[in-house]
Amino acid sequence: MKRKTSQYLMPLEKQTTKKPSYDIYPSFPLEEGIINLGYDGLVDEIVKEKVLLLDGYIGVDWKEIGSTLTKKLKAKGLSIQAIDIETCMKEESEINRLKKPFLRDDGSIFGFKTTLAIKDFFDSNKIDSLSISKDYDITLIYGTGASQANIDGFLVYFDLPKNELQFRMRAGCITNFGSTTTKDPKQMYKHFYFVDWVVLNKEKKRLLPKISIIVDQQRPSNPTWTTGTALRRSLAKMSKTYFRARPWFEPGVWGGQWMKERFLGLNLDVPNYAWSFEMIVPENGLVFENSGKLLEVSFDMLMFQESENILGKAAKRFQDEFPIRFDFLDTYDGGNLSVQCHPKPEYIKKEFGENFTQDETYYILDAGNDANVYLGFQENIDPNEFRRALEHSYESKEVLDVGKYVQKLPAKKHDLFLIPHGTIHCSSVNNMVLEISATPYIFTFKMYDWQRLDLDGHPRPMNIQHAFNNLNFERQGENVLETLVSKPYVKSSGDDWTKIHLPTHPDHFYEIYRYEFEDEIKISTNDQCHILMLVEGTSINLIPNDCPPQTFQFAETFAVPAASKTFRLINNGKNTAKVIVSFVKDEAC
């Protein structure tokens, strides 16, 4: 299975380093189970079953799975009936017709979240005609959607992290669900986001309680696997203690050198790193570890099983959706981000089918002397003049004088800039931004991109019309400094600790605080999930619910679920530890 990326495949076993540092493969101990390696052991586990349902996610290598298991079972002297569930799908033209309203036109990178279910992709007559032959020792029903066969069987689920799915997509070796041909990667990603992931996530949630074996299929010919019981117990344990998602990293046209120089284990043979997806639930994975071996499943499995323990009082509002994301934007020795804004709540729901919008903040983790943030408009902005200037620049390829229209504010370490929907903004060069935001993450309406091409040499798509449907031109002049730059104040303090509130905008549904302490501090979750990061210091120990301590290094994102109730943070360094904490605001009564 090919993959197009500069990023390393996650190793089979946990690597140890002499010097503690940011861990790019964080793991959680598997509860009451063993992580097994390879197809041989898997065959030994399933050989006594009569009917095997081999289901799984889009992008999984079903050719490898079907042929390998069939060959190894035959080698044991068994006769095999193998049924590829793909043969029961509707005709591709019919599937395309069903998907069309949600994909819109090929010229757009945006679609609408589908209302389709997995059963809509299958021909009911073909499904009803499936039967188990008594002439065979074992029947394999395999492929994405195998459980639609309406035949009882032993369920083995093959999962694939979303980063690896995209690397396979870029290599042109997988297709979208129900398609037989590849497309441009941007269009395939749109197809994944608005159709495939929505449909298959619903099915994954339905199947999760029934999974007998879970398989991590990201390593070709070398899967790791464990029992469904061990997976579910591990998720339950995680939901009452702590978790850290596996981050993944991407170069970009504006990317910088900060992460590349500090995070051990990254591939250095890249021009830069622009993003680290620290905790973006739709795309991150969770890694489990046992006897050194690693197995990854999608983050959303935790939410499907344990949303109430994770979110507490916010579970009713957000259900399976984890509301807050943390990610890094690295422009150190790089370039400016595109000039952009994000949609209003009613717009994102009506136009794209999202439940809440992409309200953001920029927390400055580190900054050079010349770092700035473009934020809000200049006083007395003329919207029509600004639009004409943008369109002229796009058509003529002339450089736009951004500062004529957009304010440029100096940025320094630990500043917090507020970017509610409709706010024009971007980070400048020499910032290391911790972006604390609502979870939606692809609805960036770019208006100007400094006349750059992307890393593949293609123009980056602009979304000027979408932007002008959402821009808030009242955010200009002094109003920007008054309402979009957080003004921290001390909320409470003790002998060796201080709790600082960094107020967010009324449009933000999440709070941000910073705890500064010398030795130790105790925090109550107040029935809300807390997302944390050590933003100054060397390392801290987390002790949730009087469990064994877990160490987190500088710049690592981790979370304490609402069900943990209380937790302690212990400073392992000689200097003051500073920890950022974000959680959902309590809803007004």
C-alpha cells in the first residue's frame, strides 16, 4: 500500500529516548488485554469461527486483508467461501447521484454534511441474496460495510488513522466509498469530509459494542490487533482519567522551523512544518500500548462510547462531537498565513451542515521580536473598496497592501488574540501559535495569500464571496483592541500559585485560564472536560483521581475528562510552571 508523505509510519513498538522530550507517539496502557502482531496470530484467533465479518473504515487495504487471510486459512486445510461486500453495492452512477447534493460542484472545496446512511450505498436485493454455503468450512464476508450483509458472524473491525488515509489518498491508491476511480486530492478530501466520514462514523459507532477484534491496519502486511473487550475497557478507563491524542504534522507554504528544531522524531528532510494537529477529534487517533507494542484507533471511538464521561454537563449540547481543538501554527522563519475569516453560526449550519462554527483564538506560545498578528479592520474601512482591491489582486496577481485595510498588532509570548466568526485575521511570520478553537477546522475563507503557490506549485483556492457573506466590518479601529485582545487578570491565588483568567469573546463557547505554580496545584473539573498544555516549564505530572502520575512535557496537549472530577498538577522543573487550560463555558440558565 503506497503512501505519499514525508512523515514516518508509526513504529510497531514504543521507542525510548535518553532525554525526555515532546512525544510524537503518546500512548495509553491497554486495559486487561494484549496487543498482538501480524496475520498469523489473527488467523489462530479466528480459525474456529464459521462466519467472519471483516468490516472496517474507508482506505483499508481490503485486497491485502482478503487475500492474506484466505491464503493462511487454506494453509490450515480449510475450505473458504470469500464474499467481497463491494459486489453488493449499488451501481456507481446511482451512488454518485445520491452523493451529488452533498458534494456540490467540483470547483468548490466545500460541500454539505450528508444525511445518507451506509445502507443507502447497498442494493437491498443483492444483500438479500447473500447466503452461506454449507460446502465450506469458513465464510469470509469482507470489505467496508460487511456488516450490512444481515448475516450473524464474528466481527473483526479494521481501522485506519485519518492521517494515513490521507497519505494513501495522495498516493492515488485508494478511492472514495462507492467510487472506482481516484480524483484530485482536494476533491477526494471534500468527499471524505462531507460524505464518507459522516456515513462510516455512524456505522463505526453502531458496531463498536459488537467488535470482537479490533485491527490497526496502517502498517502494510503487519497489523496490530487486540480484542474488542480490551478496547472498550481501555476507552472506559481513559474516560475517567486522562488522554492525549496522537499528533500529526504537515508542511505548508507558510510553515516554519520551530517544531522541526524542537520535536524529536520528526522527519527533518522537509522544508518546514506548518501545522501540528494536536487535538482535532475528526482526524486524530488514540494509541494504546502493551508490552511495547502500539495500536491506534480513531479518537471518535472514545466519544462514541464515553461522551458523557468525557464532556460531563456539555455532553447534551455536543453529543459525540468533541467541542474544542488545539493545534499549532508555526511561522518561525516561515511566512504569513493567508488573510482569512470564518463563517457565522447560522451560515455554517445552512451552507455546510455543521452544528457549530469555527470560532478561534491565537495563544502565542512563542514569538520573535518582529512577530505580529493581523486582526480586525482599520478605522473607516470601505467594504466595497476592500473587495475591489482583493479581486483586482487575485486577477492581476499584484501584491495587495494588506496593512491599508487590516490592523497589524504586535504579538509577544503568552498574548491571547480573540477571533470570533466573521473576524478578518492571520498570523504573521515568526509566531508559534497555539490555536485554541471550536472543533470545526476546514472552513477558512481565504481572501488573500500573498501571491503564493502551494507546495505542489498550484494556486491556493480563494473564497472571497464566502468571506464577504460573513465578514464583520464593525470590528475595526479601537474596537479591535477593546474586544479582540484578551485582557488577563488574576482570578485567585495562593502562596505559590496563581490562577489567571484570559477572557474570551462572548461569541466563544469556551473559557481559557492559565495556572502558574511553583510546586503543585489541585483543580476541579466542575463536570467539564479540561484540555491542557504546559506553555512554560520543562514537564509536569498529572495525577487524576489519585491514579498513578502521568508525565507531560512542554507543549504537549492532553485532556482530563469531566468524570475525573479533580486532578493535581505537579511541577517537575526548577522554574515556574505555566499551564493553559480550556473548557466549555457553563450555559446560561
